[in-house]
Amino acid sequence: MALTIEAWDPSEHLETQDDVVAYLNAALEDGDPALLQAALGDIAKARGMSSIAREAGVGRESLYKSLRIDGNPSWQTITKVLAALDIRLEAKAPANA
């Protein structure tokens, strides 16, 4: 029996704001900035990259490139995208602190 592998697109499963927040928190827990920007790209794709780019004041193609796992977005771009997605990052002390 042959094994069939299909591509999985997380943006197809980010239906609610709770889904988005859980996905973004999981990316943040990993501590890898590239994973965070890729997760933001997935979320923007789920919400409509063109509309997020317009709200963030960034070109659509530029946003696609910036939010790839190998992209290099500025902090300004990240904060604009977060605002367009109506998401706020929050700093917390570790539970054992």
C-alpha cells in the first residue's frame, strides 16, 4: 500500500480569533523568530493577504516575502501586521519567576 502525503496549509484551519491566538502563542513558545513570522504569514493568508497588506500599509508582494520563514521583516512591519490582524502581543514573567 502506497503512502500518500498531501501538503497541509495551516491558513485553511485558522477560522476563529481563538484559533489564531492559539496558533500564534504556539509559535511564540518555540522562540524561533522565523517561525513567528511564518505563523503571521499563515494568519494573514487566512484573513486575506491583500486586505491585511492594505490595512498595514505594506505592499502585498512585499508582505508575502517578509512573512515567509526565510523572510526578513522589520519590527515595524510586524507591529503593523499585528495591528491589522487586531492582535496584541503581551509580555509575561515566567510562572517560576
